[in-house]
Amino acid sequence: MRVGLVYDLFDDYPWREGEAADADAENEPEATVEALEEGLRALGHTPVRLGTAHDLLRKMDRLNVDAAINIAEGARSRNREAYAPILLEMAGIPFLGSDALTLSLSLDKAWTKDLAVAAGVPTPSYRIFSSPEDIDADDLPPWPLFVKSRYEGSSKGITAKSKVATAAALRAQVVWTVEAYRQDVLVETFVEGGGEFTVAVVGNAPAEALPVMQRAVEMETKIGLHALERRGVTHQDWAYELGGTLTPALEAELHRLALRIYDKLQCRDFARLDFRVDAEGRPWFLEINPLPTFAPDGTFAILAELMGQSYDAFLADVLARGFRRLGLST
């Protein structure tokens, strides 16, 4: 098959004056597209670069592909991740990855948490603020609190100051986040005591949860180290620790919860879910990313190494599961 690739590279981000320095954090390096191309070639398919959702829109009458893989993020809208899937659906092109409804819903951290609760998955209590004036000191989740943008991924806006322990710090961080990202802020209880973990899920009916990865946390704040790192700033710039122990029982519970949310949100083909664990060993769901990075230094590449597979073979297997869902030959 000829398989189109829809994506946003770092160079594709349409910068505007005054945007946050990490506004392009969800975009991909060229190496991600190259890795997906190798996975497709391993299956005998021909990859075709279609580019961003805006490129896709311009090419709608001349796509000439049998299927597509969507990892495009878009920009500046809570509907941005829906752009490419809607266009592919309108063009009648089957594609790998979750559909527009799932992507838009899961980008909203508050709605996702509400659905997690409905699915019986514990998640930290939260409030939504549009400005510091919305803060009611008598109606807050248990301290300490964590402040983040409602509609962003890839740890955009997360700094060591995102964890707050006083009303003054909360107000200051809400002000900064609203001004920097021009959207509502989600404030939730920061779960302490047992570390941070990520679970990758692939496939469909049934989906499969892959080995759980434990993430290092910054020594002082206990924030996940990956959230504090930026291009040019690495783990070598921080003191860190694991912050907890991954036991077989905990891994089994993380798998169970991850699959429950994956199914609840009707995710397709691949996703990554983040959890924190408290001092009593109870996991708490934080968020899900149905558009995870496939970069050669990302979670999926690390999992391939841990599972003793080459990355192109690992990606070929993930993609083949998606093609089978679509009823297409691999």
C-alpha cells in the first residue's frame, strides 16, 4: 500500500509573537517520520509524506494514498488534534490513530479526568480556573497542588514552580500559566510518595498494555524529570531519583487502569498514559496522550529496546495491528 504520513515537525510550527517558548513542544523531529517510514517499509508498504493538516487540506484532491498514519498535533485550538483526522475521514482515507472525537476529548484534561472517574479509575481532585479571581481558598483540592494548562500536552508550561504549597504561589502560577498559554488552567492535588509511571498501550480488541516504565523524579519537587527537561536541558542538569518501586502487583494494576481508560475513551492503535503513585502504593491517573511521540529516543523506542526488538520491527508490529483493525493487508 501507499501509506500517507501526517505530522508536524518542529520546523512546521507557525510561530506568533508573544507565544510561550515551548509552544512547539508537541511537534516532532525529522527522525520520528523516518522511524515510521522504516516501520512501513518493514511491512512492505510505501510511505508518502503528506505533511501537516494544513498541507493535507491543500492536497485533498490529489492524495493518492491507500491509508494514512496521523500524528499531527495542530496549533492554538482545543480542536487542533482533530484537524487531520476529520480531513482524512472526509477524504475517505482509512487512518491509524484515534479519531477526531477521542483526540479532542482527551486533549481536555478536565473532561478526560471526569471520564476516568466514570470508568472507576482514581484521579486527583481538581479545579478549573480562567483567572486568579476564580480561586476560592475555601474550595480547593488537598495541598500540595499542581498547576498546568487545560489543553496542552508534552509537559508544556511545566516548571519547578508548577507545584505549589501556598495560596500566594498558587495565584502566581495561575496568573503566569493563563498569560503564557491563553487558556484555562487545571489545578489538581499533587500525588506524593510512590513515584511516577507511564504505560504505553497498543492495538485493539483487545488492546495490549506494554511493560510499565518508571520515570525519574526531580529530587526536591518530586516532579517527573521528563516534564522539566527541555531541548538543551537534560537530566544531567537536575538531581533526581526514582521515588518509588515498581512491583509486579503495581504493574498489573497500572495495566488494568490504563486499559480501562483506553477503552473508555475509545482510543485506537496506540496511546501513552501517565500515573503517579501515593505513599500507600495506590496509582492515580494523570492524563493520556493518544498522539504519543514515536521519536527514536522516546518511550516507544525505549520499550522496543527493553523488549529486545529493533525499533523498526517494533513499529512494524504496532502499525500492523492498526492495519488489521482497518481490515487492510499487512
